[in-house]
Amino acid sequence: MTREKKIYIAGHNGMVGSAIWRNLSSRGYTNLLGASSKELDLRDQNSVKDFFNEHKPDIVIDAAAKVGGILANNDFPYQFIMENMQIQNNLIDTALTSQVEKFIFLGSSCIYPKFAPQPLKEEYLLTDTLEPTNEWYAIAKITGVKTCQAIRKQYNKDYVSLMPTNLYGTHDNFDLKTSHVLPAMIRKFHEAKENNNASVTLWGSGTPMREFLFVDDMAEAVVFALENKLPDYLYNIGTGLDLTIKELAATIQKVVGHQGEIIWDDTKPDGTPRKLMDVSKMHELGWKHKINLETGIQKTYDWFLENEGKYKENKL
């Protein structure tokens, strides 16, 4: 893989896309290509074709998606299934017809069945029903995985799908209405600390177990897939380690320096009891995460503090 290859990162302004861009830049890749959503509407097939015809990328990394939490998935199921399929279908098909030599498709662990055995193995895909609260997004991502698999089978192209566990890190979303559990906790503990160490109320019992991967480790996995020809079509990306939500809260509380009480509101739902990825396939190939959870939370909190003004203006 030469450093002069033109690499298009779809979604390069997002948390994952920007981490991939930083990683490639630090390694000396000099021909990176990105376009904001204002510059290129990935839902529009003709616009995507025109973009590829103009820029002629050699490699495409698809880190673009319409994302949101349970509420958004529930309220806008059509947009979540249709817009995500439009984005990925336009990118995958245009890459194929434009003779793009390598395509890396990024998805989510939600593609696996709700009641699949733990830890989640790649072969559990399509073996049972999905989690109803995000099945629209999951189905879209599954079609992306299977489309890339079909291209590998029919055209022998190096198209591969990477499915990350719960991601967090710098450039995360800290809006309490739409953010995921880890960045939401960081903001809650921080604001409670600023408010004379007021108590913090968290949803559920704290007993469910979750796995978290720092976004820079995800970027490392993408670059690993870029620089190596992976023999299979689908790989889980995670730490292979999980912890309870109570343990997560205690770790974040320690990093933030909050000294107040944590109140668990067990009238609120817990969600799936456990969701752990089996990452043995990537470990066997030579990739493994490097950043432990406490270090990653500290890096994320440091970035949050540097950008505190943005979230106060409801822009973060």
C-alpha cells in the first residue's frame, strides 16, 4: 500500500472518520479525500457518481451513516433504513463501477441478533431476530455487509466489513438528548462536579455489561484492514472485554473528579443484559486494541474540557 494512493473517507468529519483521517495523516498518507455533507449528498446517486468521476479515488472507507439513539430510531424508522441504504449503496456501487480497488465498510454490533450467544461471533449474523429499537439501522447495515460480501464472491474484489463495538472518544457527541451512555455520563458527572458535587441520577440498575473501544483504536483497525488483505468478508472490532454500567460510572466519576452521590433509577430500562464482541478473528491476524478504558476516558474528558464552550452553546 503506497502512501500516494488516493483514499476517500466518507464521513471524514465524524468521530470515526476524523480519527481515521488523523491516523492516516500521521503515517504519511498524502492523498486523502473528504467532502462534507454540504459539499456532497451521499444519498444522491448522480452526485456520488460525479464526485467519483472527478476525483477518481483508489480506495474508499465508508464511515458515513445516519445515526441516532433509541428515540430517533423509533421515531424515524423510514429515514434510518432508507437513508443508510442510499448512502452505502451509492458508495459501494459507484466504487465497483469506478474500479475502486479496495472498499472498507464500517457498521455496528447491532447487526447481530438480540439474543445471540455471548460473546458475539461473526457467524451469528442473520441467525435470529434483531433488537426492535434499532432494527431499521441494523437492517441497513446488514445489507451493506452482504453487498460487500457479494462483490467479493462475484468480482473477487477486496471489499471488507468491520463491525465495531460501542465507540467513544474525542469529537464524540455530548448532547444529553442524543448521546450514547459514556459521553453522556462524562457530561453529567462534570456538570454535577461544577454544581458543588451534586448527586448524579443514572438510568437502570447499573448491572448490564457493555464493551467500549476508544475511537483511535478503531482507526488503527481500519488502517490495519487497509494495509493488509483480510481473508474473510466480516470482522468484529472491539476489546473483547466488558464491564458493568456501574463499573463504568465509577471509572468516569473518578476521572472527572466528581465526589457526589450516584443514584440509580431502576424504574428506567436496562436494555440488553450483555453485549460483548468476539474479536479473536482480528487478534489472529495481528490487530489488537492498545488504549485501556480509563486512559481513553481521560483523553475523552480532556477533549471535552477543551471544547466546553461549544456544548454550552448546544453545539457539541
